[in-house]
Amino acid sequence: MNHTDCNRKIYGSGLPGLVLNIAVLLVIGYLYQGCTSTGNAKNGDTVTTSQYRPEFHFTPDSMWMNDPNGMVYYEGEYHLFYQYYPDSTVWGPMHWGHAVSKDLVHWEHLPIALYPDSLGYIFSGSAVADINNTSGFGSKNQPALVAIFTYHDIKGERAGRNDFQTQGIAYSLDKGRTWTKYENNPVLKNPGQRDFRDPKVMWHKETGTWIMTLASGDHVCFYSSPNLKEWTLESEFGKGIGAHGGVWECPDLFQLPVEGSPAEKKWVLLVSINPGGPNGGSATQYFVGDFDGHRFTNESTEIKWTDYGKDNYAGVTFSNIPESDGRRILIGWMSNWQYAQVVPTAPWRSAMTFPRVLKLAKDATGFSLQSLPVDEIQLLREKKTDVPETLITADKPLELAIPSQPYPLEVLAGFSIPASNQAYVFGIELYNDNGEKVVVGFDRQQSKFFIDRSKSGLTDFSKDFAGVHYSGIVQPASAIDFHLLIDAASVELFAMNGLVTMTEIYFPLQKLDKMKIVSIKGNVELSNGSVYKLTSDKY
Ligand code: FRU
């Protein structure tokens, strides 16, 4: 995002930050008073900000969060660091907040890991386990975790300089509990490029070097290093290739086996872009090709997005997951810079997506990423209800019984489509007696999935929020499957076995405590369906 745009990111720590924060809380308080006094909340179900607190998605206890950072697995723990401003519910001087999990679904909050210092705010970056002690920060017996991040020098930016973003490192010898910044920071100076940030570092086995992928305005740069301290520019990728509706941010580069032909491996380059997403604002595109330790060669012929919903940004993957596990796991920030700072939640802002496993599928049209919730979702499953095979017509929706606490829920539904029936539109509707709803559906004529949050409750905090948002075009199929994760204020759709992903947030005045399968046009046959009640046991 544009860090000079004061409408969106507001600089200010100390007193200004505090004043801003109080103002934000007062506005939210007023908003809620407005909601209840219009009589919208019924049956004593008064709207409170806690109504939107996710039950199984990660959120900070309080205050502002954006991108996931430094995700690394080490000695039985998944570390999630994140862009954090502890003094306000809007963006400000960035710290790295910190949490750990043993299973990706239960999280323990830990103290802030990295604070801003004289070199600047601590922007996004990554973390690696330096097992061979290439940095010399640890030893073979006690390897260091090394964080590689961007320093954003606010004074330099305000002075109109172009070189205010540099890369720094810090290390921890106690499983990420405490961090020491490297005395010779920055390790990578700025060549005179305003946007020069979000280093994602990985170990490249074949060349025996660390590779840093760094976003640099309208392209990424690849740097190599033997020790995480000295970096050499290898190459650049992206000018004039892919989507360029906004600045490139938060890249990631990793190798994946091709599904169905595991001997074949390809490299995937993720690049977040803001604005310029397929439904407006922030989104993440990806390229598939090869990387030889120096250069990335792109094979994708069209623009590809990891998620077509409006609320999955800056997603990157964990490093150091053991080969015996072998998964490539991504977490994204479940918001969009268009409205992230004005969504009606307090005393926190933003949540992360549920962790997803990425796979690479291949068909006649080329390679596509597949994302599915990590299997650990099963640890949250409490009660399963099967839904019988049913023909759904426009005048005969299928009500799905859901528990008195309407979320968290996981819904799996498979539909078969009569070949002749060309014009159907159907979906799963979450709704309440107040006329509020979110519909997650499929439109055959357009051959696209969609999420309609136009009547989802509070939407007028931003002109960019309400609306019907569509996926890319889906290959014709006689069966359509939905996998939904539903939390207090979000839905994640994994359709066509994860080939289509859409993530969106919403803020109903009253809980969406009912669910039905609706046909908006034509008939559709539910061939199998299950609804799981999930536990809210996140910590
Ligand atoms: C992406 C981003 C990054 C930057 C961070 C600052 O959302 O703009 O490019 O490092 O947020 O908080």
C-alpha cells in the first residue's frame, strides 16, 4: 500500500496515536448506539463489537494488525508474527506482534517481538531457521531463528527521500521469545527505490545460498547471500508482466510438486498487489515457472489470483516445515486496504485467514494453485449433520438446521447439474430475520462463483465494501462442490476442490443465524452435504 497516503495509514505514535484511538473508539461506539436505537437488533440480541470477534481465526487481543510476517515452524511450534500497532486500531508505527501454535488452530499470544528503532518502523518480512549457523548468530547445537524485515524510516520518507526502506535482520536463540537486532543493520541498503520491501527468504538447496525475494515497486528482485548478512542482486522479474494496477508487495517464492506427477516440480511466485485486485483493492497474484537459484522464468500465460474474494491479502507461507510433513501452508491477512481501517470492530482490527495448504494442479490450460484448509480443521469439528440428497428449485429452498450458536461452522456441499440446464444460479445463503444475508453461490451463465455481501448488514463505512464479487471463469463441469468455513464475521469458500478460493468479511447487525440452499434460477440437485459445528476453542 501507499505509505504516504495519510487517508489510509495515519502516522502518529504517542499522544497523536492515543487521541486517534480514542476518536476511533468513540465513532465505533456511536455507530453501535445507532444500530441498536434504530431497533434493528431484536430479541435482546444487542449488537456489540464482540459479536464480530472471530471464533477460530487469529486476531490480536486488541489494536491494529495487518500482514502476517516471519512465519516459520521450529521445534514443534508454528510462529506467526504480524504487522502490529499496539497503540491504536488504525495503522501506525509498525511492530512485529507474535503468537505461536502447536497445531495451527490453537494460538498462544506472546509479547511483541520487534519494536521500531532509530532505523525505522518494522515492516513486513520473513523468518528462517539457520540450521547450519551460516550467520554465526547461533551454533550448530543452538541454531538461531533469523528474522529478515524492512526498516521504514519515517523521517526519511517525510523528508522526501527515496531511500527510506532498507532491510534489517534480528535473531533469537530462545525459540523466538526474545530477539536481538543485528548491530550492522541495515544489511541491504536502498538503491533509490521508494518501494523496496517485504523480504521473503528461503534456503536454496541446489546453490547452497539464501535467496531473498523482495518487492520493488513494479517488480521483484532476487538477492542471494551465504550468511543472511551480505546480499548480492541476482535478477529482477515482473516489469510489464502480470497485474500492475498497484504497487507490488509481500512476495513469496517456493517449489511445489505437480499433483498427479510428483517427480515434476515447479516454482511458484506469489506477489501481492494493492490496489488492482480482481474485485478491487488488495489481492495476491501468482506466477508459475522455474527458478535456478538466480533467475525466475515465468510460464504462466494469464494473470492468476490466489483468492478472488476481497479479503485475503499479503499471504505468504511458512518456512522450515519438516520434509516429513512437506506441506506448503499459507496464511493471509483477512482484509483489504480499501476499508481495513474503518471496519466496525473494536478494540481490535483484522483477523488472519484460516491456514491453507497450497498444491499445484495441471490441466490443458496450464498450472493452477489449489488451496484447501489445513487438515487440522478436523480438531475443531464437534458435531456433524448430514444433509440428504435434495432437488432444489427456485420455489423450494432447502433450510439447513444449524445450532443455536450459529457459528463457527464448516459446510461441505456437492451439487450435480442437469446438462440441459444452462442458466442456473444457486448458492448457500446465511441469513437472519432482519433481512440481512450473505450468499455464496455459483452462476452457470457466467461460469463463476460469487459472494454477495450487498445486504450483509453494516456496509456504509466504505463505498468499496458492499457488492457481489466474482471468481474467475471455471471450466465447465457436471458437478460443483463448495467447502465453506464460516466464522462470526467471515466466510472462506474453497470450491472445485480448492481450485477456486474466495474470502470475504461482513458485519451483520444481528447474527446470521439461519442457513439455506437456494436456487435463484433453474434447478440444482444437492448430491451430498454435511454441516460441522466447530468449537470456538482458539486459545
Ligand atoms: C502490505 C504492506 C507491506 C508493508 C506493510 C506495512 O500490506 O503495505 O508492503 O511492509 O504493509 O505495514
